[in-house]
Amino acid sequence: MTIQQVVFAVLAVAVIGAALFVVTTGNLFRGALMLILVFFGMAGFYVLLDNGLFAVAQVMIYIGAISILIIFAVMLTRGMQAMIPRNAQATGAAVAAAALFVAIFLAFGPLRLTVDFSAVPVLSALFRTETARTLGDVPWQYANQPVPETYIADFGRALVNINQYLLPFLLIAFLVDAVLAGAVHLARQRKPAELIAERREIAEEEAEEAAALRGAASPEPLPQGAMAATTTQDH
Amino acid sequence: MDVISNLLKILSDFVADLIRSILGFSPFLADLVTMGLAAVVLITFAALSFMGLTYVERKVVARIQDRVGPNQAGPFGLLQPLADGIKMFTKEDTTPASADRWVYNLAPLVIAVFALASFAVIPLAPGVVGTDLNVGVFYLLAIGSGSIIAILMAGWGSNNKYALLGAFRTVAQLVGYEVPMLLNIIAVVLIAGSMSLIDIINHQTLADGNPGIPHIVYLPLAALVFLISGIAETARSPFDLLEAESEIVAGFHVEYSGMKFALFFLGEYVNALAVSLVFTVLFLGGYAGPILPPYVWMLLKAAVVIFIFMWLRGTLPRVRIDQMHALNWKFLVPMSTVNLILVMIAVKLFPTSEAAARAFGGILVTPAAQALILFTLNIIVLLVSLSLASRAARKQRLAEAELLERRRAANMAAVAP
């Protein structure tokens, strides 16, 4: 067993354990922390694949940004510590995950289950192949040579090459710009009149919702104080 | 002379030889042991400098504030860090009853790990580096985001309102100041043409090993913004509002005591040391320098940067949270962005390497000429943004004064019959 295999085994056990914890725990904050451990493990896999750039990018983006966003969302949810979260999708998710695992095992495991791709129009279009008859035989582009020394520069050039990934790259840049503009718009300094109008709108919406909820039980209108109470709440 | 200047390298080679040949380990095992030893040495270096820095900081700040500082323990109070350490060890280790035990107890460990992890890529002398990553600079930034997680763990795990408030402030500050830091590091990477810290130092060194033009001459503005955001990233005064004892008691580490508190303290100082070392590498030419051995130069330059940190801490008052955000998002980020775009254009227009000149056109210039062009650009950007900011501030002040005046007039009118 080489050192790479040992490291892979350790990482795999850590990642699978942490991932199981994430989906089974009732404590959302701890779940988020374990999700970070999963992300770290994935970065470790990138290191094993000799790609330091993606490993570091994984840490930077998934741990430095997305995890913090998740943790913030968890923290800002009211009654987090007293809550017992329930998940109605647990069974469905478990079945889907098990089915996916079985499919992967059948295709790539020792059985190498055969699927006639050319017979299924969607698959033949998707993989652009008539010859592949086994899911495991799909001509995936494996890295069968070591990562070149200049992979960072190559990666950068591929992003700005019009024949490669220029369009998605520009689309992402556009998306990020739009998000930034939206954030600035949401956080801008508002005039008092605007704020009052906004609050009134929210209060009216809430009153309508409450009325709709109540409407099923009793058709009588809301008491006078209800609207005032909702306006002074957390908005 | 050669022996002294390469002392660290010779020592490490000797130890590696010893393990490989004399102890008769297999190459794999020998590598593992050597790596482990290197990690232990680096961590010890960081921990020892933490002890030294607490003493130096207290002395320096005391002198600035016209006090004496620690002077009771040993000669000149030199044994003060030791006394502090003993005090920390003997303190009771408390855990709040309603804390999330696992998260609460893990947080100091995580913060110390992430603080120490940055030393893996910082070169201290030629050939003396944990590992020369070709994405070294990026790695440092990524590691920095890990400590944010640790602070959130501490703030949430303590189950204390002040701790949570401090953690929120910390995250807002650290995430925010990562942006200008990143933008200015990109400028340096553009000029050096590499993300490896060793290549960045080599770019500031002449072919014969003598120091060349340091990047602070190319990019004075980037160096300034990096320094400011570095102070903010390490949460040092004047950006220490996340542990403002007068507002939120002590922020995220209010519940910690004893050695757990000491680990937070260690994280803070080790981060400051790492930022000053990185500043030295990125802008001051790293270990390049005449006469003295390289590791001495490295530490000397870093010491100057750390002294600036302490100097600022001793003189500046703490900023408010809105000032902190306004400085970052309304001043540093736009200025750095404009500066980065201009640097990009200038580097493409005036390349120093023939290959780049052939590939993209542009005028081939010497490094000195490129430095001069970039220096001028940086200074122009700085002056323009400063004048814009001062004009905006003046407008705001005038508007506020007018509002006050109008209110006073209205009050007078109301009082008068």
C-alpha cells in the first residue's frame, strides 16, 4: 500500500463519517461544522490528484464563503437552540442516494452492467456516442498523465479562450456583478418616507396572510390592534 | 561567511542526512521524520515568538504611553511571558453550563491550528521553507478564512450574547477585509508572475543574489492597503472592535479561561507575525539583503513591520463598526480595484520580459522603468482617491451642519410666539 492509498483511506473514512453526521444530526450548527470537515476532505482529494490550485480554491470558496453563509443562516434562524428540526424528505433522499449508489456500483463495479446507449435517444445524445454499450465504458476523459507544471496558467488561458470557457466565465462575471448591484441596492440608505411605506406594505401583507389563515376558521376581520402589533415587530 | 549565511540550510541538511544515513531509515520514513521535525521546529518558532512578542508589545506600548511596562519579573521584566504562562496554566478551566461542549472546546484548538498552518509556506531563508507551493499566496488567503470558522465556533459554542455579537463583528470584518487584501495581492502576483512566495522573492532579487527593487517601490499603494487590511485581518488595534472590552466585554473569547484563552492569544499574535512575514515577502524583498545572513534580514524586516503594528496600537483610538465598514467598502475596495485595473494595463503595455512583449505587443522596458511607471500610477490613484474622499466627507459635514442649523431655526420659531 502506498502512502497515497493510506491518505485516501483516511480521507475517505473522515469524509463519509462527517457526511453521515451531517445528514443524521439534529443539531444544525454541528451539522454545518461537519459539512466543513467534508469540504476539507474534498480539498484533500484534490491534493491527492496533484491539483493544489483546486484544493486551495475549494478551501477558500466552500469553507471561507459558503460554509460561513450556512452558519450565518443557522445562527439567524429564530429559536435555533430549542428547535427539534424534522425532515420530511429524509426517506426520499435516502432512497435516491441508495439508488444512485447501486447504479454506480453496477456500472463501475465488478459487474459492469451493460446498457445499450444507442437504443436510448437521450443517452446517445447526451454522451454523443453510438459505441458505448456499458455505462462503465463511457469515454470519460480520464487524467492518465501527471498534471503538467503549468496547469495554473493553462487553466487561466482556458477561461479566457473563446473556444473553451470564455462564455461561462463571462456569464459568471455578469452574475456576480448583478448580485453585487443587488446587495448594494438592498443595503442602501433609505429615506424615512420610503421606510414607512415599506413597513406599511409588509404589515398589510402580513395582515392579509393572517386573515387568509384565519379565514378558513372564522370569516370575521382582524381586530384593530393586530396591524399595529405586526408593524412594530422585527422588520 | 558562507557557513553563517546558509546556517539554517546546512543544519537542516545535516539533520536530514543524519536520519537517512546514520539511523538507516528508508527514504520514505526519513522524509516523514524530516517533515515532522520541520513542522515541530516551525511551530516552536511561532510559539516562542509569541512569548517574545507579548513582552515586546507590552514594553513598546508602555513606552509610547509614557509608562514603564513589565519590569518586575527578571531583569527588565524579561521573564514576564514565563510568569504569564504559569499563571495561565494554573487558572481554572471553566466551561459554561449551557455551552455546546464539543464546539466550545474545539474552537481554541482550531484557531491555533489555522494560525500555525500559514507558516508552512513562508520562506525564512533560501531553501528554508516548509513547502514551496506554487499557489502559496492563495493558500495563505484560504487558511485565513479558516480562522473565521473557529471564531464562529467560539462565539456560538459559548452560548453567550456578547460572544455571539463579537463573533458576528469578527466575521463581518474578516470577510470584508479579505477583499482589499486579495485585490492587492493580485497586483503583486501580476508583477512577479507567480503565486509561489519564493518566486515572488526571486523577482525582488537580482540574478547575483543581491537585493533588487522591492515591490513596495512598484506598488506603494498596494503595500499600504495590504498593511491596513492585514491589521484588520489580525483584529489588532485600531480594528480591535471585535473584542472591544468596553462595548461587548471581550467578544468571542469572553467565556474562555486558562490555557484555552492563551490559545486564542497565541492565534492572534501568530497571525500578526505571519502577516508581517508575508508583508516582508510580498513587498520588502523577503530575505534578500547585503552583508547580514538572509534569515536575519527576514526577521529584521518583519520586526520593523511588527513594530509599525505596535506603534499604531499605542497611538490610534479604536474605530466604530460603521467607520470600519465604510473605510473598507467605500474607500479601500474601490481604490484597490481601480489600482489593480491600472496595474494590469500598465504591466501589459510595459512588459519587462521579451516573451511577453512578443506575445502581446507593448514596449519592452527595464524593471526600473516599470517600477517608476507603476509607482507614479499608484501615487496618482492614491492622491485622486484621497481628494475624492475628502470632498465627499466635506459635503457630508456641510449637509449635517445645514440640517442642524435648520432644526435650530425651527426650534427657535416654535419657541417664539
